[in-house]
Amino acid sequence: MPETKFKKSEDFNEWYNEIVELADLCDKRYPIKGMNVWRPYGWKLMSHVDKLIRQEMDKTNHQEVMFPLLIPEKSFQKEADHIEGFGSEVFWITHAGQNELEERWLLRPTSETAMYPVFSQWIRSHADLPLKTYQIVNSFRYETKQTRAFIRVREIHFFEAHTCHVDFNDAECQIEQDKQIADRLLKKLCLPFIFNKRPEWDKFAGAFYTISIDVLMPSGRTLQLGSIHQYKDNFSKPYDITYETEEGTHAHCHQTTYGMSERLLGAVVGIHGDDTGLILPPDVSPIQVVIVPIIFKDTREKVFTVCHEVAEQLTDKGLRIHVDQRDVNPGNKFYEWELKGVPLRIEIGPRDISNNQVVLVSRDTGEKKNIARDDLINAVELNLDEMSQRLLKRAEVLLKEKTHIVDTLDEAKEYDGIIQLPWCGTDRCALEVEEILDGNTLGEPITNDESVTEKKCVTCGKPAKTWMRFAKTY
Ligand code: ZN
């Protein structure tokens, strides 16, 4: 039986590093740093997250594609900012067997440069637009900083959507839709988040602007889960993605991308877990209800039979159920499934069978309820739903408690978490704040309230143009 050494309430980072392995999400012993093995339980969990992403992509008329992992150097080098942004993180393939390749290939760090030369051949006329594609693949970045499972890795499981539009406005509509997708998806993961319009000096390489999706971890650091990029025609020009307009002229497409990574899982682990282990949101938990038989010698077969009847009843409703029939004492089973974050546990013993009931236990509260067999399905669905709401509410409280809107740097220094300050709009002032607060610029809120213009920049004292958010980041 795995034992936890660290408590989330005492040392979040160590707790995190330990729990991802103890709960069977990943194995960090693979001999390349930052490339972890997905264990079956962790991969199942990720695949349920991917499923939600696919549902959202389908609902919004994106088409799934699968582009090659390798990108020729020539394609990669067409957009200058992009190369500058990624150049140092790229893994190159230089040899095939003993022979040096005539042209180097790289492992995709992201797929713009793989897709866009092909898009320029797919798109001919305005009737081909919008082109909305996505893929769920692994990408590669040579991380030099300390790696952390799901949060900072060298092989990254992620989804990337790439769209092409007739003009800037149509691309803007896509970005509005992307924001709604983030709202729906992250709600299912019970994760409150903020959008931040990234500062000019820290936007995605080649983008016109970038909006990040950030969550707050219990350590007070923020974690960027994904981003939405407006490219304008920054890529369609070098990659020659044009179309024939209704008037018969030729124009460059406007493009967007949208990406989120396995960090979604990192956030789920970090934000919802507790000292006992993971707490998984019911929508993505590989097992939603674990059934533990309470066994005595003479009633063993009978109890198993009822457990399987209950399992079948719930499985028929589309729920993910597991009956833990192992020859292990129930206490150890409880411990293990709590560690793995299964939302609900059902206990069934001989006395429950005579009373025509089951015992239902919620992972997050530990509350035990006797549920009549006749009411089982309703009770399980209701309890899963209530648990999702509790997880979201709890995370919202954390985000709110650790977000501080202040007028001066002295005030800012008193807090950890997300600090929102009035800012004049110059790089110099923001970079100075970064240095003083020892944090990073997250960006501006995407909806800025006018009242900020009555305030003064915390650094130079000139009239503020906007709010700016800062935090320590992962
Ligand atoms: Zn200033």
C-alpha cells in the first residue's frame, strides 16, 4: 500500500510531485528527463479530458486532422518571429542511420509550420472558408528549467485548433467562440480561471495578440493552461495562404489558433486534491463510483452478487463503475480509492442487503449516507453533481481570496497570489514591477473597466491606461 509522506496543506509542491506517482497517474522513472510514462489510470483520466475537448470541437464545427510529427526546416523557417520564439527549444533530427540528412527535420513544438504550407494548397476560394481544424497530439520542447509532471515536460500532450478566415472580424468571432469553449470545458473540470491579454513583449511568437487562460494553484502561483492567438495575416503572408474573394480578387486569410495542454490535468490534481490524495471531477474521473463489498465468509457470494447488480444498474445509466473484489481488507481499499480521487464510494455489506440499501460516501466531504436501493440512481447522479458544484465553489473561493486589486506597490508586496495594479502601458514600468514583486506579468484583463484611468501607474505615477496582473508563475 503506497504511503503519502507529504501533506498538501504543508508543502504543496512536494505533495504534488508525490501524489502524481502514488495515485498511478504517471511514472517519472523513464530515463529522459521531462518525458514521463502515462500509467493506465492517468492516461484514462487524460483521455476523458480529451473526450470533452473533442465534444467541444465537434459542436463548433472543427474537423479533426492528424499532421506528421516531423517538420522540414524549410517550412519552419518562413516566419521569422516564430523561429526566434521557438528556436532554442527545438529538437532536431539530423541523421537517418549513418547518413546525415540533406535537410534537417524538427519535432513539432506546435504545428503552424507543419500545417500552413498545406493549408495554402487546400484553400482556393472564399467558399473554402472558414477552415476550422484541430488535432490532439504530442509536441516536443527542450525545457531547460526544472521539470514537473503535467506542468513542465518535454513531451507535451496537447490539443491545438487552427482556423483560417476571410478577414480579421471573422477571426475575432472565432476567438469569441474559443472563449466560450474555455468557459464550458473548464467548468466541467471545476476550474475557475482568468483570461489575460498577454503583454506585447511576451505574446506567442508570430501572434498579433495572445490571450492566456490562467488558473491559480494553491501555492499562490498561477498556471497557464492554454492560450488563444489572433494571428491576423502574420502567418498567411509568409505561408502564402490566399483565397479568391467573391469579387474575384485575391486576399490573405486571417488565422487563429487555440491550444490547451496536459496542464489541465496538473490543475485538476493541484487545485482539487487534499491531504488524503486526489479528488477528481466526476466528469473526467476514470471511475466515478467504486463499489466495495463488505465481506464475511458466509455471505460472501451474496454480497458480490448484489454489488454486481448495483454496478450494472449504474453502468446502464452511462456511469463509470468499478467493483473492487480484491482479497484486501476494506480499510485498505478505502484508502487507495481515496488516494486516487474516485468521487463516490458505495459500500455494500450483509446488513445493507437486508435493509435494501447501500452506503454512499463522497470523496471530498467524507460524508456517509444510507441510500435506499430504489433511490440509488437518483442519489448517485445527484451526489456527483453536487460534488462538482462543491469543487468549483471551493476553487472559486481560493481564486477570490488570492486575487488582490491594489493601488500601490507597497500594498502589493503584502500579498501572494494574483496582484492587479494600475499601469501606464509602458514595458519599462511593468518590467520594474516584475522585478520588485519577483513575479511575472500575466497580462491585462480582457474587459477593462474605465475607472482605472482615474488611477496612477504604480511605478511612474503617470495616469494609468489599464489594469495589469502579476503573479509568480509555474
Ligand atoms: Zn508607468
